[in-house]
Amino acid sequence: MRTSARAELVTKLRRNQTRGVSLPQRGKLVGDTVRARRRCGQWWVVAIALVGLGRAVNGQNATGGKENLPDAPSTLISQSGAAESQSQVSPSDTNGKDAEGGTAVTPMRPCKDSDYTVYKMPLQGPPPCIPENPISPFVTSAHVEPLSSRQKGVLAIRDVLDPFNFITIAGYSAIAVAVDPDSAYGPGFKGFAKLSGYGLAEDVQGEFFQTYLISSLAHQDPRYHRMPTASFRRRLLHAIEHTYVSQHDDGTKMPNYATLLTYPISAELSNLYVPGIQTDGRSTVKRVAIGIATDPAGAIVAEFLPDVARRIHIRIVFAQQILNQVMAGAPGVD
């Protein structure tokens, strides 16, 4: 009973308040009430957003501006590689600073076999060093990249166009003509030019067959792989056996087809255009045998004296000596 009485009283009061108000005024009151509620709702949204933003800023300041989430695996690997490269720099490198006296400049060093891990991870980054150039007549690292057929052709062209290659041919031709002016090439500058020209032709055909064509067909690595950390005896035997045993493109052992086939092919081609050469079978076999017997000289120099091997093409020197030995007693050529 009390509840119903109170409800009737509230209803009467509302009627008395709105009894003297017209319909337009009632609509205006309702609109003002709705707009006031909307304004209050907007301000509440703004207030809640400001409070949330303030909490986020305070959280970043408390953690030093960094998130607690872990970095990506590639980022961690690059950071670890950079830390390892900095730890491997010698004290003398860390003492060097730039022109402004700022941070130290740490030049990259050539890669070693110890820089490569045994098992390569999918996200493993590059080693903190400079990898060895794969397009080279001889390499040192066991992790050097294999050569494609195109790269073998590039290597053959580089060997021919190497300035030290021309210096070796010209130097030997000058000495040979001065020592034996009565050879098939003749004396003076004319003999020097002939010997240099034929020597270059011999080198081009040798590089084409040995470094490019046969190596590409047999999938053979035409480079010599040095063993600088092995014993002297092991290195010497490795250099000698390279004439007969080489490496496949995948690193496995295989017969050195490129060397063993290039000498007889080159000898037969030389019979067609080299002046004054003995073209009979016995002389040809002699040239091939001497060439194969003296072939390890280049590998021995590359194994123990790599800097000398980059500047003196030993194979060209011995090739010229073989031709001169076989041409001994041959008639001169004008």
C-alpha cells in the first residue's frame, strides 16, 4: 500500500510540473536533455582516453622506453655476429680512430674456416668477415662457393687478361730470344714478337680447354685448393697430386680430367700453327709427357708462395720451355 501511494504521489508531481508547459516547450526541454547527455558522454570518453594515455606513458618511462618483448631471431643473430666481430678485432685495430677522433674504425678481415659453423642454421647470418673471392685460380678457404659454368669462363678470361700474364709472357720471350737468337722465331724484336704472340695463343687455348670447357662438361672445380694449416709433407703431396686428382663442384674427389686432357689437345693444336715445331707422334708424346711432369710446379708455387703465384704464371713459363726443347734442331722460320 505504501509503495502504490508513493507512486501515485510522484505521478501527480510530474503532471503538476508539466501541466503549464506547452508542447513546443516540452520538445525543447527534451532536446536540451538529450544534448546534455551526449556532451556528458563525449567528455567521459575523452577523460577515459586521457587516463589510458597517461598510464601508457608512465609505463614506458618506467621500462626505459623499451618493450619487454623479445627481438626477432634475425635481429638477435645480427647483434651476436656484430658482438663477435668486435671481440675478434685486435687491440691495434681498436686504437685507430677516424679523422674527427670519434668512434674507432674496425676494418673487416678475411674469413677463416673457424668463422663458419659446422651446422648452418636457417636464420644464420653471414660471418663477421669478408668471404674469399671464389673467382680465383687458387683458393684457401674450404667454404668457398662453387663456380658455375659462366664463372669458369670468367675465370679463364681473367687469367688471360691478367696484366701479370702479359708480363710473364713478354719477360720469358725476351730472355729466350736473347739466349737463343737462332731459334725458329729468329733474333731481335721480330723474334720477340713472334714468340710472345705464339705464347699468348698457347695460353688462350690452354685456359679455354682446362679452365672452362672441360671443367664445365665434367663438373670439375678448376681452382687449386690450398692447405695452409697442414704439414709441409702433406702440402707438398697435395700440390703434386693435384695434377691427377682434383675436386668435383660439390667438393668430392675426382680425376683431374681438365689437366690430363688439355695437354694432348693443346699439343695437337700447336702442331697446326706453331712455327718450326716437330709434329711427329714421338715429339707430340714427348711434349705431353713433359707438360704433365712439370705441371705440379704451378701448384707448388701456389701452395707455398701464393703472392708469387699471383704475379708469375708458372704454367706459361714451362709451356714455353717445352716448345723450345722440342724445337731444338728444327728448321728456322722466316
